[in-house]
Amino acid sequence: MPGAAIADETRASADVTAGVGYANNPFAGAGGSGSVFGQVGVSPEVRIVNERRSIVIGADIFHQEYFNDFPGNTTYSTHADYSNRLTENTSVHGRLGYSSARLGAFGFGGLGGIPGGTLNPIVGPPVLDPTGVGAGAGLANPTIGIPILPGSEVGAFGAGQRQRTFTANGDFSSALSSRDTLTGSAFYINSRFGRSRVNPDLFGALGDYDGYGSSLGANRRLSEFTTVGLVGSVSGYDYDGAQSDTRVYSLQGTFSTRLSQFWSLDAALGASFIDQQLGGTSTTVSGNANLCRRGERTSTCIQAARAVLPTGFAGTQTQTSVGLSWQMQVGENQNLSLGASYVTLDTPDGGSLGPLDNQYGLANAGYSRAIGRRLRLSPSVYYRSVFGGAVRRSDDYGGQVSLSYRLGDLR
């Protein structure tokens, strides 16, 4: 009935996790003597949903306690996400987030304090979100094409710094006709760093920065399975330290198609024009691609990305990455996953600490088994290496076994 109220459904849950593991160099510093650790965590979430709107409020709190040489580490984050289909043709989405994490720390959600979890092989640059709506952490909407998270702080791993980041972003999508769609977005980043106990004048405010930007795009559906588009974006990054304030102007063409029953391709390719207050202007290729095969029980994705992103200590960086991910459902209650990635980070002006160009490699494997409806066993292993740049770092490798228990809603 027109004007009839739409009933909301509230779903509340919390995952409680505990486990043990080993890490050879858990903070990716210059030395690594290895340590066994214990870990606990909790992830509460409340969802309020109906057929048009969803509101999600959640948090994650995790703590690792090391038994040898390394200090304990607590990582926490919170977020509020809002999506609404205003009309049959127009949808809006917004998200607020806050996180606090020690740079380089081995963590539950991501290996190395870099956006991207253990099942996401791309660590740093944004990768394509094939859904095109409601980009998640570290992802870029292919019709919008701008990141909503900071770049990787790999150059400052091992310094013991804590990064506190507040992010706000919103986007909309409006169908102008049966074939044409208009999209837009805006974001804001506030990144702050804790002071170093060793040298309080070196860190702290020198790494703090603010970022902001917006974009506008248009898409045309050529057929049932193929869409093309064009998106332009502008972003700015203002630093409190010696880094050069930067403006980035990007223009990209987008392409999305279903190649067959199982294969799909999403891509964006164009150029980013970089205007640095101290370093002058430059131009670089930017974009991303995601080639995926999704079967009944397996999924395989090959990803690549190149983007201009902000970092605190290194200033504005160009980050290039390639990665591979594979997941398989074994039976009704078990899953296997493999991932590998390689990332390069290039710094035009060297930031406040001098040249911080780095390369980063990561490989990981995981297994997950549901025990009943609420309990889940999850062992995993990983290997990561940071190389290049001025600091020689020991490789980090290890693994963990964790048990998680779901309280409340099971969906």
C-alpha cells in the first residue's frame, strides 16, 4: 500500500575470540627474535534493516600478549554504516569509522596494520568492489574510484607508533534512464600518530595529516552484462609536518562485464595528475582491475591496482599492487583460503624521514571449520616481508589457532 510503514528488524550479535600463535617479527621492525602470543577479542554488532534501509553499528577490540621481548598490543575500531534506497532509482550510502592500531602489528583483521584482511591479498591500494555500491574498508567503488582509507605506513613499521584514524565517506547512485546511471562520492580522513618514546620530536605531529575529496561519474549499460563509464575525482592531502601538501586530480574510464557463467571482469584505467606544493607536478597511470571466477564452491580472483594515496611519514605515495586470492568451501561447514600479494610504494618527496620507498610481500593460508551453529575453529599461517628503503627488516612468519563463539543473532 502507498505510504504504508516499513517495519524494521533489529539483529544484535557479538563474536568472542580467543587463541594462541607465534610470530617471528610481529611489528615488522629491524630485528625479530620470535615469540609465542595469546590473543583475545570481541566484535559486537547491531543491524537495523528493512527492505529499503540498513543501519549497521559495530566495533572490534583485540589484544595480543607476547611472551618474549615484545610489548602487548591492543587494536580497536568502530564504525557506523547507513544505506538507503530512497526511490526505485536512487540509493545513498554513508559510513563513519574510527580505528587505533600500532604500525606494523600482526593482527586479527589484517596482517601488518595495512588495510585488507587475511583473505584480501591486496594490502594498501584500493581494489575494485564488484558490487559498485557501499564500498567497504579499503575498497573503491569502480564507478567512483577514490579510496576512503589512508595508504600503507610500511616505511614506519617497527617504530612503535600508534595511528589513530577517523574516516567519513558518502556516496550516491541515481538511475537517469534504463541504461544510464549517475554516481558521486565524498570522503574525509583525519590521521594522527602517537609520540615516540625514543624520540618524541621525530614522530607525533610530523606524521599527522588530513585528506578530503569528491568524485562524479556516469555509467552506460551496453548490454545485459556489460557496463562502461567515466569518472573524475579530486582529492587533497594537508600535512602538519615537512611533507608536501598535495592535490590529486584523476580521470578514469570504467568497464564491467560478465565474461561467462563463471568469469567476470571489473576495471578502471586512467591518469592521476599530482600537484605537490614542494615537488611540483607529475602524472601517473592509475586504476584497478579484478578478474574473478566464481563457481559453486570455489572462487579465484586476480587483482591489480595503482593509486595515489596519503601516508603520514612518507607523504603522498604511489602504490602499485598485484595479488591472487583463492577460496573453497569444503562440505557445509569448512572453508579453505589462500592469498598472495606484492606491493610497491614510491614516495616522490621522501616525506619527513627521507626516502621511504618500500616493497611488501605477503602470503597466507587459512582454514575455517564451524563446530555446531555458534563455534568456529580457525587456524592460519602467513609469511610477510618488507624490503627496499633505508631500513633492513627481518622477515615475519608465523601462525595462529583461534576459536570464536557467536552470541546473539546467527545471520
